[in-house]
Amino acid sequence: MKYDKYHALGNDYLVIRPINDLGDLDAELVQLICNRHCGVGSDGILVGPLESESSDFRLRIFNPDGSEAEKSGNGLRIFSRFLYDQGLVHEDPFTVETLGGNVVCQVQNEGRTVTVEMGKVSFLSTKIPAAGEEREVLREHMDISGATFEYCAATVGNPHCVILCEKSTPELARCYGPLIETAPRFPYRTNVQFLEILDRNNIRIEIWERGAGYTLASGSSSTAAAAVAYKLGFCNEVITVHMPGGSLTIRFSHDFVATMTGPVTRICEGAMDPEMFEK
């Protein structure tokens, strides 16, 4: 099984083309491939390009726990760079179908920078989804393991819970992220961001990603956190999101359509030996 490996601000993915003999890419197989000790190691797997009736390409995204993700901003940037490296796209915009909707992507700077139109951010509980009556989930409170957090929830095609805090730290994300991810109020689990406002154009976040755990960077998490900062009036429409792995820029229209721009780095290509899959 051949693969190409890239990272986007330290968030690394393997791209596997469907021409490989994938068979059923079940949860156990994904977990093995993503394992950093017994497999190749990655924060997820991108399978594509696949045929699409509504876009130029279709992409499937797998988390390292084997679950399938609706959308990934970093994954889409990496997939766009892969398509560019394979000569399948150039520097003109193209569309990619994901479970979380169709997106427009554009490669720049010979593939090293990619812009992705992430779609419209919604705070509506029925779309995220979040438990309770239909409402915009803004500045609500939850008690988790003896701590009380103020949060907002949003969807950019996948669910997010944005925790408002004075200081965003890795310890917060690692301690409370897994508890919030699986909180009953989020029936399909959720990605979690701990949001610190720096100024009108800059925020800092720490991330606990659904199905992946503590993460150095995330495009969809950046979009959700920036959308909350913009929605609550803390920030302007152009926001730089600072994460442990680096920074992304998110731009919003007046109706919360988000466009993300950030870097992609190629790591290597390789082939997995059949011995890796022996029981």
C-alpha cells in the first residue's frame, strides 16, 4: 500500500490513493496504520481522489481512532497539495466533496500555501448538533469534573465546542478535552478548542480533536474558534489563529462564510510492507 505523507502546521496525514488495494479500510486497519510505533504513524488518513457527482474530486477523511470525519481544514489543504503534486490541479480553484459538504480550494506558492473556503459557520444547536431546544449555542455554561466552563458551539460541517478562557494551555486541553468531547450534550462527540483572545485580529487556541486527541493544529478548529471570536464581537473579520504548530488566517464574510489560508509541507512517500499487517 503506497502513501504520501504531508503535514500542515504539525498536523500530519497520509494520503492513500484508491488505486491501492485498500479493501475495507476498517477502524482496526486505520488504527494500525496511524500507530506511531507499529505503523507508519499519522494524525489521520486521507483517501482520494474519489469520483464525485457534485465536485471535481471527493475525499474521505479518517481519524486515527478509525472513525470517519466529516471535514478537516488541514486535511483539505494537504489533499489539495497532493493533487497539485500529482499534476491533477494547478493554481486555479477546484472543488472537493466531503461528508461535511463541498468546498472550494486553491493552491498557491507552488503548493506550499492553500486557501480553502470552509463554508458557512452555524451556531444552531440542531445543526451542530447539541442537545436541548433549538437555539444558537452561545455563552452557555457546563460543569465538567469540578470545573465550570463558559462555551459556544458551532459547526463548519463538523461539530466544535469553543471554551472561553483567559489563558489557553496544553494542560487544559489534555485534562478537560476528552471529557468535553464525550459530554452527553454532544450526541456525536465534538472537537474542543480552548480560546484565548489576544487582540482584535489575533487569537490563540489549544485543541482536543475528536477521534485524535491533543493536536498541534487544526483548520476546522481554527475556523470554529475564530467564528466565535467574531460572533461575540471580540475580533474583526480577518483573524490570525495561533496554535502550537503555527498560525492560520481566517477571513469571514458578513454572513459567516469562512475562508482559511495556511501552509502545507511535504514529508515523504513510501510503501507499507505486507508484514506490517500480519497478525
